[in-house]
Amino acid sequence: MLNWQLTLGVVGGSTVGLGVFVLVREMMPATPALGPALRRLHQPAAPVGSTPSSRNLDWLSGITRWLRPPTRQLALIDQTPEQYTLSIVTSALIGLALPSVSAALLFLAGVHLPLVVPVVAALGLSLVAALIAHQSVLSKAQKASREFRQAVCAYLDLVALQLSAAHGPVQALERAASVCDGWVFERIRESLRMAQLQMHSPWDELRDLADRIGVAELGDVGAIMQSSGTDGAQVNETLRSRADSLRDQIRTDNLAKAEAVTSRLDIPGALLVFVLMGFVLYPFVARI
């Protein structure tokens, strides 16, 4: 007769032993397969800035060339032209579908519209949705540009402080970029890392980044630091004066923007005065 206690002990011991064996086997370093390792080492180089998501959108390249996306604004907000095209096409399709769906629901409800009404509405709403998506990208880029300029103003002061502390020009750029957080300084640090990996001068890399994203103030940092790195010039005062002028420029732009907003608020105020005058004059006019 089979002893169930012995059977249970053997099965339990075998399970525990198998678990210990699998655990020890997974903890031991395994010998990698030669074929996949060689394929990983000899992968074709992907273009700079390409991501898996952008490579999945390569089928949009033809539409992208036709749309002519704003490359500098997209580079500033870290978007690819394919992503921009996808947002424009998606917005246009949504605008194209809404009137058709609404017309179909009205038809099921017993309301019959002429065919030209949903067609014209679909085309018009599709164009409006695409323009809204395009304007959203431009507004995001404008906001990011203002934030980048303010960060560059602080970066100029930080580089001047690092130079005053007897650091070299390259080290001053790297140490100043590592002080602060934020997406602007992360872009600067990434550019400096690329210059170090590709054996380029950091000021040339900063000027390339400034030209790519359309922020000329960052190119000024590269131009000033180039004279310090190549000619050995003392550029502390130049950096500080450029930071002061940039602050004045930012302050002037903010004041101009505030005045524009204030002038737009004058129109509702004037309309309110006319409405109040109407309420005051109405009893006298009604008696005549």
C-alpha cells in the first residue's frame, strides 16, 4: 500500500530542490550567444535624435515633406516632423469625422439634412482643426523659447562665476550646466556630452544647437567662450554684460506683451461704457 506521507515528502522535496536549482542557475552568469552579441555590436547607426517612435512613423515622410513642418520649433520642443505630421493628420481626421457622425445621428433621429451641409462642414472643420494643431505647436515653441532665453541668461552668469573660480573654459561650461535642473539645462548638458564624445569643441556644439532650435542667445555663449578657449581672452565681463543686456531685452519684451494685453482689455471696457450709457438713456428715449 502506498504511503501518502512518504509520497508527499518526496514530491515536496523534489519541488524545493528544483526551485533551488533554478534559482542558482539564474544567479550564475550565463555565456552569451555569439550570434546575437555580434548583431548587437554591428547594428546600423541610427540618425541623431531618432527614437523608436519616430522610426515607426517613417511612413509619414511623404506627407511631412508636403506639409513643410517648422523644423526649428519642433527641435525646440523635442518633437520630430513625423510626430507633427501625425498630430496634424489626426486633428484633420477628427474634424472631418465629427460632422459626418453628427449628420448620421440626426438622420437616425429623423432630421434629414442636405448632403452639402455635412460635406462643407466636414471640410471646414477639418481645416480649422489642422490649423489649431499647427498653432498649438507654434505657441508651445514660443513659450519654450522664452523659457530657454531666461535659462541662458542664468547660464551666462554661472559660466562667468566658474571662470572667476579659475576653471578652464570647457570645465566652466560643463560645471555651470550641471548646477541647475530643468529641461533647458538638460539640453545643454546633452550637447556638451555630444561634443565630448565626438571630440568637438563645446562652443561649436552650443552654436549648432542654437542654430538648430532657433535660440540665438545660446549661440552668443558659444561665440564668447570660443574667444576664451582659442585666444585665452578674459571673458568674465563680456559674459556678465551679455547677461545684463539679455535681461533688459527680456524685461522689454515682457513689458511690450503686458501693454498689448492691456490695450486689448480697453475694448471690453469701452463696450461696457456704451452699455451703461444705453441703460441710462433708455428711460428718456422711451418717454419721447
